Amino acid sequence: MNSSTITLHAPAKTKTQGRLDVLQMISGVLLILFLWAHMLLVSSVIIGPGVMNAIAWFFEETYMAQVGGPLIGLLIFVHFLLAARKMPWKTSESEAFIKHSVMMKHRDTWMWLAQVATALIILVMAFIHMWVVLTDLPITAVKSAARIQHGGWLPFYLVLLPIAESHVGIGFYRIGVKYGVITADNRNWYKRKEYALMGGFIVIGLITLVRFMYLPLYSGM
Amino acid sequence: MSRRLHIEVFRYNPLDPESKPHMQSFYVNEYDSMTLFIALNIIRDQHDPTLQFDFCCRAGICGSCGMVINGRPGLACHTQTKDLPEHIVLHPLPVFKLIGDLSVDTGVWFRDAGTRIEAWVHNDHDSFDPTQEEARMENALANEIFELDRCVECGCCIAACGTARMRTDFLGAASIARVARFYLDPRDERNVENYYEVIGNDQGVFGCMGLLACEDVCPKHIPLQDQLGIMRRMLALHSVKGILPKALIEKLAHKGCCHENHKS
Ligand code: HEM
Ligand code: SF4
Ligand code: SF4
Ligand code: FES
């Protein structure tokens, strides 16, 4: 009870806040799985542009890209709405949290701030990225490579890649903590694994970008 | 080899209109097994009798000497100066009401939290018979309850919590672990639904963002991380009863650490 509900003699029983927490967690888990799957699919270009094209063809032929793409966009938006409940929107909140992080010099506290900051960048960049790719179907390795070699998209991806991977990596760790899967006993083990996973995906992403940079644009296709 | 400690202390007396918040430096010669509590007493005895800070038991039992020590909340009596650098910076615990200098009022905060979580044994007994023998309890269970009862309400976990610092109505790890203590206790006849009513919200378990500063600073090493996880999972699953299949909820409820011995 607080001053705004004090006049409600019997506060309503509701399960909403628990359900929203579960939904936030589920939206997070789905996005983690999506991001990892996405990374593995795109990085197939490292093996060869033909492999990537075949996968892209499959996803478009089955309409998974045309339907799934917007669905993922929707999922990101829903996740944003849910997670935004926790974000420090008020100046007083963000000031308090930043001051607190500086005072504590505590890695996990800083990581939450990193998650909030990366979130806002992803919110803008993910939708630009999705718009560009999904309004220019079919997806082919050569088109992607052209964007990176001549379209000026390289810096864009060099920013989005580490930011998205850190957001997801931190989120993965914190879902485990919040729901008691990561316990005091195995916390350090999970943290190390999480850093390794995060680093691993960033490296795969970078290799993929390098592959696009040097992919010949006018042969084969 | 003894060091000369440079102790920088936050000074402010809210009752004195002339007083402005500022830092004041003191110099104290360190000696063997000196604690911050001793150093502060030396300062008060020899340098400035107006310095305000709290202590009582000087043994990590009363919980009154919590303060921010070089950025981290901790107990002054529990902190040896040899574990700190030569330059020590002391602030009062944030979140709580400042009484003056390093002294804060944790009592009002904890009483309010205790009322909100209804930190007492609930049952439907008509009356209490003081002549009756107390109900017996397994030793292992008694130990488990005691493990959580060791909290001295020093407030370090609250002051270390970014969520509590942003949101004044957040109950914090100590309160949630306190509910977990009642959840374990068979004499408390509240069910999951009842616990959900007190901490199943964004001021309670769902407000926690898993930053784990509470776990990392608690001077009594109360297993806060694990209790926060257990309670959140239990109450989150409770909120989706009837939506997710029963078998799945059962399975998730018993994964990892759990309070298995509690009737639910
Ligand atoms: C659209 C922009 C996004 C915003 C504004 C956003 C915001 C946030 C915020 C503020 C949190 C922390 C919530 C908390 O502490 O309780 C969070 C958690 C998380 N985010 Fe995002 N996010 C965005 C996009 C994404 C994307 C694209 C992914 C994955 C591909 C993702 C994955 C996660 C995960 C896994 C968590 C942890 C969930 C949890 O703690 O329950 N987010 N997000
Ligand atoms: S849980 Fe630990 S840090 Fe928090 S009030 Fe209790 S003893 Fe202090
Ligand atoms: S784990 Fe929860 S209670 Fe502990 S410091 Fe973090 S937000 Fe606060
Ligand atoms: S003086 Fe009692 S806990 Fe420090």
C-alpha cells in the first residue's frame, strides 16, 4: 500500500506483475535464440556464398523470412515495452543509478547500465537493419556484400554487432540469476562461459563481415 | 610496519542550518588488527568529538555500524584497516535517512519493510497456549531457517542495490530473504498465494534486476542470490498457474535449488 492506493480499502489481487515478468523473460529467451540462429545462418557465408544463398532461398520459399521477419520485429517491440518498465526513464532515476555505479565499482551493476544503453541503440539500429533487408528481398550474399563494400554499411554493422551481442549476453546471464538457475555456487562458472560465448559470437560476426568485405561481387551469381 | 591512515569522512549535520555537506580528512596511526570501528573512535576521542557514527556491539551483531567504505557498503566493526588502502573514504549509507555524518536511520526503513511483508508468523489458531510444549522441528530445517535469520538488518544490501537507490519503494534483498525465512518455517501457515500478495510485485521479487550487489556486500553472507532466485521463480510460476500446463510448472519448480521441505 502506498499513498496512491491508500484509499482502496481492499487492494485488488492481481497476478499481472508476475505475468509481465514471465513474459519479459520469455521475450528475452526467444530473442536470444533468434540472435544466435541469425548469426549462425548469416555466417554460413564463411563456408561459401552458395550456402548462404541456399539457406536464404529456403527461408523465402517457405515465407519464413517474409512472415518471420516482421514477427521478430514485433517481438523486439513487445520486449522493448516490457523491459522499458524497468528502465531509468526519470532523470532522477538515471542520475541515481549512474552515481551508484560509479560509487560501487561493481561489475554486475555496471552491466545493467550497459544493457540499458545498448538497448536504446538496438531499438534504432535493429529496425533500420530489418527495414533495409526485408524491403530488398531476396537475400543474397552478393547483395549483402555490396551493401558492406559500397553502401557504407560496414561501420553500421561494426557498431550493431558488439552492441547486440553484449545486450544479449548480459541478458542471458541475468535471466539465469533472476530465476535462480545461476546460483552462488555456479555464478563464476556461468560468467566465464557467458563471456566466452559473447566473445565467440562477436568473433564469428567479425569474420562474417570480413568475408563480405572481400566477396567478389560480379562472378558466380 | 605501521601506516599512517588518511581517513576522509563525509560531514553533514542536517539539523544545523549552517552545516554544508563536505569531506573532512583525519590522520590516524594504524596498529595491528585495527578495525575501522577503532579508527573512528580514535578520531572521535582525539580529533573531533562531534563526529557522528553508530556502533554498539563492535562484533558484527547489532548491525548499526553500516557505512560506505571506499564505495562499498560494509560494517565498520567488521572491516580491518589492513584490508584497505592507506586512503579510506567513508560515506553514510545511501537510501536511508541521514541522521548526521556517518549515522543513518535504518530502523524506520526496516520496520516499514517488515510491516509490508508482514514479517511475523501467521496462523489460524484461535488462541496461544503458553503451557503447551513447542512443536518439534527437524534440526536440519531449524538450521536452514537460522541461516536466513542471521540477518542483522544493517542495510548494506539495500544501500548496495541500484534498484533500491532508484526506487524508494523497492523492498530489497533483506526483505525478500526474510519472506523466504517464513516460507521455510512450518509454523507460518501462509501459502504461496499469501506470499505473492506481499512480494509478488515490482516492489518485491519482480523489481529485482539481478545485479547481485546485495550478495556481494552482505557482511553476514546471507545467501541472498539464491533466495531471490527461489522466491522469484516460485512466485512467477504461481502467477502463470492455469496458463502453463501443470506438469511443466511442477518440473520448473523443482529444478535447481529449492525449498523442498516446505508444504505448498
Ligand atoms: C528494441 C530495443 C530493445 C530494448 C529497448 C531493450 C531493453 C532491454 C532492457 C532495459 C533490459 C533489462 C530489463 C531488466 O533489467 O529487467 C533488457 C533485457 C534483455 N534483452 Fe533487451 N532490449 C531491446 C532489444 C533486444 C534484442 C533485439 C534482444 C535479442 C536479440 C534482447 C535481448 C534481451 C534479453 C535476453 C534480456 C534479459 C531479459 C530479462 O532480464 O528478463 N533485447 N532489454
Ligand atoms: S541481508 Fe546482509 S546486508 Fe542485508 S541487512 Fe541483512 S545482514 Fe545486512
Ligand atoms: S540482486 Fe536484486 S536485490 Fe540484489 S542488488 Fe540486485 S536488484 Fe538489488
Ligand atoms: S557495531 Fe554492531 S555490527 Fe558493527
